[in-house]
Amino acid sequence: MEKMKRRAALASLGSLSLGVSTPILEKGEVFQAPYSVKKTSLKTDILVVGGGTAGVIAAIQAGRAGRKTILVENGSQLGGTTTTGGVAFPGIFFAWGKQVISGIGWELVQAAVAMNDDQLPNFSIPHGKNHPRHQVRLNGQLYAMLIEEKCVEAGVQLRFYETPTKVTPQKNGWLVQTMGKGVIAEISCNQLIDCTGNAFVTSMAGFPVLREAETQPGSLMFQIGGYDFKSLDLKLIQARYQEAIQKGELVKTDFRNNIAGVLRSAGDNISHVMGADSTTSETHTVANLKGRKALLDTLRFLRSLPGLEKTKLIDMQNETAVRETFRIDGHYKITHADYVTGKMFDDSVSYSYYPIDVHDENGVVPDHLNEGIVPTVPLRALVPKNSRNFLVAGRCVSSDRLANSALRVQASCMGMGQAAGATAVLASLQNKSPLEVSIKDIKQLIEEHGGIVPTFV
Amino acid sequence: MSLKLISVLKLTALFLLLWGISGFVSEVAEPIRYFRPYTLALPVAKTIPYLVDFEEETGTDTLFQAVSQEGCPVSYFRHIQNNVCFDGKCRMLVATLYWNPTGRYLGFELPKGEFLSKTDHDPFTPEEYTRLSEILADSLSPLGTFTYNALVPKAAVDVQKVDAVSSPTAPDVLDYIIKGAAYTTYKLWHLVYGPTQLEIEKLTQKTLSADLLLKILESNDLGDKMWAVRRVRPFISAHILLQQKVISLIQDNQYNLSEQIIRELPTTDSTIQRGLAMAFLKNNYAIKKLIVEKLKMASSLTPEMVALFTSALPSLQGESVASILELLRIKKINDPVTGRAIADLLRSDNNFVARKAYDFLTKQKINDPYIEEQLTRFQSKQK
Ligand SMILES: Cc1cc2nc3c(=O)[nH]c(=O)nc-3n(C[C@H](O)[C@H](O)[C@H](O)COP(=O)(O)OP(=O)(O)OC[C@H]3O[C@@H](n4cnc5c(N)ncnc54)[C@H](O)[C@@H]3O)c2cc1C
């Protein structure tokens, strides 16, 4: 008896020390077996990768035209640069007093403005130097929620936290493998739209992409407060700023060598993260670290100056917004000359409107379009060379650098998103590749969904 | 030349460049006048003076109202005698400034024989007068944000160059002033857009009637139209002509104006509802959307409106269909005729449209055999 007791006690000790005993569960708790990555297979008509400025519009267009649509986004919310990047001032929808970009993008922007009791700009004021007044100021987070609601309403299946890992051509479309938290999905689609802003899917699918040796800087958007700008001794601040740069405590290019600008703008679109690239987790991590370090160092510096002791960080975006990475090598490359002359193509499917706007480390001096000029985007610029059943929309449109600096703005991206979505719808309905679809049909579908299509005058 | 002397000369040149002033007697017989288009092109019958306290700007001064035979305020004007000071030195600026009844800048006139001058007594050229009038007509001029002291060009150099958001990139004061007359331009611009505008709006407001609004809406200036539209609400229900005029201004190519009109219109009136429905049919998506959103706020929809929107459904797509169905649902439209028309959408090639029709019909629960049959067919097709 005594022996048996000892044996049992030893056994239980042994199992405890080996950690194999079943834990004692409290009421309501269940034991979860170790997680193994779930594999899932999905089939859809249209797959959009990248739920940013352009991708959301492409997906809603596809959903509203009745096609089965999946939208894969590697972030936690929709809107991309407009929302997560904090560039919540889409421009430009009106050119020379007339609306040139409307449809789904405009509808969503208008809904966000209305729900926040914001005021739309006066679109009749002349462009040129007044072009910033034509941008619509949005509540970015509200916009993120509204576009998500619209996607759901349009029947778009949303998949957050996922990114493609493999893109393989298959008969009648593409097989895209995505990976997210604990999930691997094999998505078979008829039409694939790359709206990652980085031509990421295009490259993964094996089509060449281009980039500049030196790209435009990105920006970390934030808001600071706690000081009275008018009462600051800017001369002294500027002198101390230059000293800090000389001593290597601050980096000249982080804020355009312009500390007065930081204080005046209170953080709005003033940071510069040189070489910022959002293409991969690694490059985007570098851009985020750089942007946040620059801000933290600068905040500490500001708080050491007279009149700025109480400077506070009021808000900051979760990631560095990126201006420029890769562009596709499309069937047509929109050139600077095309842009500034407002060239009309037989296959122009959307308008664009913005000054040529290339940023360097000092900022930007926009080069305004001549009166009456409204550039257009031909469908061929949204289709990588040698591709089938494949489209892009957004800043990775096929274009030279100068044209791209204007094409990349948000209203233009939205216009391209709707055009790409509509083209994919028809291609999938008619079992064709995008460039085989009749332009007349594409234009008709875009117009039926409220978009404005370029017309010869 | 010594450095000191050069900088003194430079300073003097800069001072003179920025210094524009009136008050020099000229040989010109007719007074110098530069005018922009009138809001109301009516002959003036009388002028009424109003004593107004313009507080810090000029203290108490007379604001004149020029009135037509019918009693419409045609214009307002003030005789300006103002010191323009720089570096402790002041000169007198003498001019008459004119405004339209909406507060919009109208023009300026100089006393007979006087002219504006730049630098050292250099008179304005005709081109410079025209340019001055253009600058004064620009309500959005950056002059509104510059401080008096920032007029010195070097102050503009360190202005931030942010992309596309805040103030214009690297604003250059010289673009917004008459060269050699910066302070004169600045002073006049601030007088035009100072407290006088508000006083004018208040005075016009006192004489406001549907007829006056109708006249202002005839103006070619968009700002005038906007001004009138913002004030139509108390008059519009009782005035058919005003209703027609206002609704006719809802147009694709005037988004802001159309939006303002749609916002101001009351939806209680059946003729206004009809007007909005007509505007829905003939205008683009952006405006269609505004109209449907507006009608959602109406307490009820007239049967005519319901019929009109229902008949438009087959020719519409996507969000336009969705928003009309949402409107009909909010207004609790559940008669079988409307229901049957919507049931036909269940057969649409566009699954989005069919689903929206399905959602509507299942929520409205209309008791009708045709609708039920269509619903059953749709459900079995979805399986
Ligand atoms: C600082 C700054 C200031 C700007 N100023 C203005 C301005 O004033 N006005 C204006 O109109 N435009 C402005 N722009 C330009 C404009 O905002 C962008 O060019 C535009 O938003 C790009 O849209 P997009 O759809 O191509 O990309 P994004 O909006 O960036 O969308 C790309 C989306 O794809 C997702 N994604 C990326 N890679 C993957 C992946 N591998 N898998 C899944 N999802 C992925 C991203 O998370 C993101 O949601 C500015 C841009 C920046 C950065």
C-alpha cells in the first residue's frame, strides 16, 4: 500500500516535471490544439491586390457590375496612402471649372465630406497657383470606414493582412497564392488587377517593372501642437536648427532643411523620408523606422527651444507614406509631352489633372498645366506588355517620371481604378483579355457607374 | 562705392519700389475709373448714406448705397482717405471703392484729376490700373494672409515649400501686387475685403425679396449666384418663378452651385420635389447622388415621384439603383405596382442589382403573387 502510494506520487511528479499533464481548465475555458496554417482555395472572377486609393475603386466597380470580386490588402484597413498614409486630401477632380473625375471615387469622397460636415472646395476658382485649394480635405479614418462599408455592400470579399507569395498563369486567368496570419489562400481568378502602388504583383507575375535610380522621398504625416507660432523667434530657432544639423544631431533632409516649415505646417506633409520604399516588409520597415526616428529626434530638439518647451505630438500616422517606387512597362508609356499637351488617345479611359509635381529633398515647385489642358490615361498604360488577363491601376501606371509625378495623385488613381475595374468586368464577362475588350463598351460601363470618360471635342 | 552707400541706395530703391501712392494732381480731365461687371445692371435713382463704425479699420465712416427706381441696391461705395505708412512715413491714399450688393468688389474711382503713383511719383499705366482692379477682384489673393510687414520681398524667401497642401508653394509677393505700389495694393485689397463687405451684406439682406434674388441670379458671376442661393430658403416656397429659376441652375457644369441649391431647397413642396426629380434625370452621377440623398430627408415622397424614380430604374446601374431603392425603402414604399417593377430587377444580368432588388423586396414584404413568384425564382437561381 505504502509502496503503491509512493509510486503514484512519483508518477505524478514525473509527469508534472515533463509538462505533459492536462492543465486544469477553469469553467468556460477550452484547450486549443497547436495552430497549423490553414489552407484555403477560392475562386473568383476578379482579384484586386492592394486596397488603397485605386484598388478600392476597382474592386467596388467590379462588385457593382455584378462580378465576383476579392480584394487582398496587406494592411488592416482600406484606403492606402489616403488613409493609412494620412494623405487625406485627394485631388484633383475638377479642371478648369468642369468635373473631370467622378464616379465611385467622387461618390466616396463626397460621402466622407458630407458625414464629417466638411466643406467641399470651391471648384470654380482658377487653377494654377490655387491648385492646393482644389484638394478635398477628408477625415481619413472616416473615409476608411465608409469605403469598407461600400466594398461590403458591393459584395467584395475583403481579405486583410494578406500578401501574394506566388502568381502563376493558368488557363483562363491566374492562380495567386496569398499568405496572411495563419492562412494560405490559393485564389484562382479570371482577371487580376495590381493596385499595390508598387507594381508588386506585376513583378511577381514575371512582367518587367521600372524605377528611377533616385525616387522621390516619402513622408511621415503627423500633427504637433502646444506652441504659438506667431510668437516664436524663428531666427533663433533656425540658427539652433542649423547648429544641430552641423553637429549631426539632426539630419538636414528629414524636414527639408526648414524648421520654420515644420512649425508652420504643424507636421502636415513636411517630413521627407529619403528613399522610402513600401514594396516589401523589409523596405517599408526601414522607411517607418527612419520617419519615426526623425520625428522623435526633432520633437526632442523642439522641446529644448524657447517658446517650444511644451511642443506635443498630437497625432501620427502608422506608417510612412511613399510617393514613388515601381512602375509597369505597359503597352503604352504616357510621356511628359502627352501629359502637358492633354493628348487624347483612341483608348483614353480616364482623365487626370495635376501640375507636374516632382519632389526632391528641398520640396517641390509644381509646374502648372496650361489653361484648358486635361490629360488622359489610355487603357494600354494600365496593361503590362505581354500580359493577358492582367491590369494595374494607381501610381504604378506606365508613364515616364514627369508624367507619373502628376498621374499618381489620388483623383487620377481613382479614375484609373474605375477604368481598370470596368475593363476587368467586361473582359471576364466576354472571356477576353483587357486589350481585346471594345473601348466603347468600357466607356459605356464606366459611364453607367457614374464615371466620366474622355471624349474628343 | 562703399558697401554702406550701396546698401543705403538699395534700401531706398526697395522703399520706393514698395511705395505706391495717390494724390498727385494730373492734367487728366475725366476721373480714372476701373470697374468689373455689375451684379445688377440697373440705373441708379438715389443714394442713401449710412454711418457705420468700421472700428479699427477706419473708425466711423459713411457707406453709400446706390438704389434703383424699384428700390434694389445696385452698388455701395466708400470714399477712402487712408494713410499708407511704411518705415514711419505716411502718405494719403484717396479713392472711392465700389462693391456690388452681394459684397463682391465692383471697382474703384479716383477723384477728378488724381492718379495713383508708384515709386517716386511714377504714375500707374493703364495696364497697371487694370491689373490693380484684377488683384482687387481676387478674393482668394494671398494678400489676405500676408502681414503688412511681410510685403518686403525678402520675407517671402523662407516661406515653406510644402507640396500641394497649404499655402501656394514659395509665394512671391511681387505676383500679387503692383510693382512699386505694394503697400497701396495691400491697403486697397484689405479695405475691399474688410468689414465693409459684411455691412453691405447686412444692408442688402434688409431689402431682400424674391424679386431681388431673381435679379441677382441673373448675374453672370458665380459668386453672386452662390450668394443668392444661400438666401433663397425663406422665399422659395411661395414663389414659383424663383423655384423654376433656382432649379434650372442645377447643372452638371456647376457642381458647387448645384450642391448649394440642392442643400437649400425645401423638400416639403411637391413642385420642388418634381423639379428635383427632373434635375435627377438630366444631370450627371455626382448630382444625381446629391438629389437622392436630399430626398431621403423629405418627410414623404409624392406618388408622382415614386413612379418617376421607379420608371428610371431599368436604365440605371450600380449605385444609382442601390440609392433609389434605399430611398424608396426609407420612405416605406410598399405598393404592389412599385414592388412589381422592382421585382423585374431580380432578372437583371447584374447580380449586384438583382441582390439589391432582393434586399428591398424581402425587407418591404409586399403581399403580391407576382413578386413572390419572382422572389422564389431568384432564390432557387442563387442556390
Ligand atoms: C506624402 C505624400 C503626399 C502626397 N500628396 C498628394 C496630394 O496632395 N494630393 C493627391 O491627390 N495625391 C497626393 N499624393 C499622391 C497619392 O496620395 C498617391 O500617389 C496615391 O494615393 C497612390 O494610390 P495607389 O492606389 O496607387 O496606392 P496606395 O494608395 O498606396 O495603395 C496601395 C495599397 O496596396 C497595399 N499593398 C501594397 N503592397 C501590397 C501587397 N504586397 N499585398 C497586399 N497589399 C499591398 C497597400 O497597403 C495599400 O493599401 C501624395 C503622396 C504622398 C506619399
